[in-house]
Amino acid sequence: MKVFSMLFSLAIACQALPIAMHAAAAQESDDTNAVGAAMSLAAMDQFGPVRLRNEYNYAVAKLKSRDGKPRAYTYDIVTDTTMALAGGNATKSQTRESHAFDKTGRSRTAWTQAGVERIAIADPATQTAYLICPERKEILRMTGLTSALQPGSLAAAQLPDAATLAASTDLGEKEIGGVKARGSKSETTIPAGAQGNDRPLVHTTEMWFSTELATPVYMHLSMPEFGDMITRVENLKFGDVPASTFALPEGYAMRDIVPETK
């Protein structure tokens, strides 16, 4: 359960919170809007090295899952987050990421956060990852990346944890989004008083994992003190992905950054 709690917290911190900040800022003056946008952009840039490391690890995980012979395909990952507020109120947000993988193991992820677009390209063959920042025409490059998954990385967390699965209820197999997936459901109870809570908190996780894609195709995390997060794969298409998909834009400044080691 620790793995899924980490994913939930990461999603809230890196997706829902900046979007909520941006929405709140939009209701203020132009000056406040500018400050809110700058804060969101600064947060994304600070997270850049970690994101690149995770994108690279994820590409390597995909490559290894197919014995070094991955299939080419594209899909979107859509995440709906409901954050609980005091008084029984809640805020809702949705994020979408577009993913592409080719037969050489390269990956491309594109997303927009708080109105700012980012594109990450990872290439296991050259041990290099790039973060493209269109609004300032800059590319962050990270080279010399190791091929081993780092403990606690997002890529490692997206693979099933043996201990977690062993304590889970097997939901069997079914087709989701065009691929076979095996489901599991786990439940963990936080006793009253353990986290300052006056009543027990029940955390539930339902995950449907596709070995063909080496990723969950559906996941529902529920934590009463935070809310619910539902992540699902949409628009899955198998077939050749053009090399141009992974091309770096021309006229952009290139800046090397140090690989994140933590």
C-alpha cells in the first residue's frame, strides 16, 4: 500500500495542486495572475530533473518488459482527482498526458500543467533524456543516465509490488482499453488516533495492470483524508510511430542539467 500512497501524494503535489493554484489565481488581479503563473512555472522547472529521471526509468522499464523488443504504440493517460475539503466540500480536476513509444525503446510524454506545456523525450539507447519548454524555446538535456531503476522512482512504483499484490484480492482478468489486464484490490485501515484521526481511515486501491504495456491501465485510489484519484488509459493505438515524433524542435537553446541522484 505504501507504493500507491506515494503515487497518490505525488499526483496531488504535481498535478492537482498547481492546477488548483492556477484556478485560484485566475480570480484575482492581473498582478496576482502573473505571480501565480510564475509560481507554477517555477515548481515545474524545479521538478524537471526528477521528471526526466522518472521518464527515462519508465522507458527502460518498458524496454525490459518486452525483452528488449518493445512494440510501437501511443496512448493517453487521463487522471481525475477529487480533493476533499473541510465541511464536506470538494474540488475536482482532470489532467491528460499523451505517450508515444517506438520499437527502439524511445518514449515521448507531453502534458500541460497550469497552462504550461512540457514534452519529455527519453532514449535508453543513448542514455539521454530531454525536457522541452516551448514557452521559452529551451531544451533541458540530461545525459549519462543509468539503465537501472532507482528505488522509489515513479517507474518502479508503476510496476506491481509483490508484497502488495500478495495482500490484495485478485479480481481476475478482463480487457480494458484494448489489452488484457489483471486486477487487484487492496484495503488498509489506519487506526483511530494514528494520524490524529478520531475515526479509522480506510484506504482502498483498485488496480488493473497490463503486462503488455507494463503499466496500469486503470487505477482507483481512495483516501478519505485526501480524496479520490482515478487514472485510466485512453486512445490506445498500436502501430509504427513516426521518427519525427521524437525529433527535437529547431531553434531552441540547449541546457545540460545534472542527473537527479535522489
